[in-house]
Amino acid sequence: MFLAGLVGSTPTLTVKELYSSVILKIMFAVLNVVEAWNEISWADAIPFTLVLIGLYWVKVKIDTSAGIGRKKSRQLKKIIIDAIVEGHKQAHRDKNGSN
């Protein structure tokens, strides 16, 4: 639908022109979001912000229950342990080499 309007109205657009047109439309869409946020009243903004926070909390819960959070935590622990072990080995090599 979005690109159909671009391509359908001017079928002879070059890739560069099409890209520029898409970028401009995205920039205007972002500006509309900013305008909408600026126009929202406090009575509507507070519940909306709470809903966004709630949705993020649910996303984090889903990620952790699926193991995504745990997997990254295990990877980080492994990297830290490997670094400590390597540093310990290096310290012993330096100590034994200097004697």
C-alpha cells in the first residue's frame, strides 16, 4: 500500500528518487508522531505511558521465560570466568617466569 502509491503514481522513478521519497515519508511520519505526543493531554499521556511500561514488562517476562535473558546471562558469565582464568594463568606465568 505504501509503496504502491509511490510506484503507481510515477512508474519512472529511479531507485535514488524512490529511496529519497521513502525517506521523506518516513521523516514526516516521525514528525507526525512527535506532534501527536506534543498534542496529547496529561490525562491521556499518563495512562498511555503506563501501558507502554506494562507492555515492555510483559515483553521482558516473555523473553526471560523463553530463555533469551538466561542465555545471554550464561554467555556473559562464561566470558567473565574465561577472562578471570586467563588473567590468573597469565599472573602465574609472569610470577614463574620472573623467578
